[in-house]
Amino acid sequence: MSTPPHEVLEAARRQAGMTFQDLWIAYFALGGTAHPEKVRAYLGGRVAPSMDYDVIAHAINERFADQGENHPVPYRDELR
């Protein structure tokens, strides 16, 4: 069984050294529209899978790129 998408994102957020606030601001800057508490609930597995998975993944991947790394967070179509 593969890792649930919300767990992939949350683990990557922590690995990238991003606070939740850092992530939400980056997500919002990329066009994400969900309220911060909805994003937090998604990362905690408390709400249904989000159509914003790729926006959140992209925000985290940008942080990794800023740190000189590739994009280690898979996008939704790469999870399958």
C-alpha cells in the first residue's frame, strides 16, 4: 500500500523545514484558495483528498529548489 497523499505532503513540509504558515503563504501565492484551516485539516488527514494537492506540492518543491535540491515531492499523477 502506498503512502496517503496527505502524509507525503506533511512529511515533505517538515523535511523542507517549512512551518505551516510558510507553506500556506507559498500555497496562497501560487493561487491556492483554501482557508488555512482546511489546508491544515487536509495535511492531517481529517478532510477528503484535495484538488489542491499539486499546488501544495509545488509550494514545497519551490522551497526545496531554493535549498538547491530537485523537486522530491511527487505531483498527484506521479503518485499512481
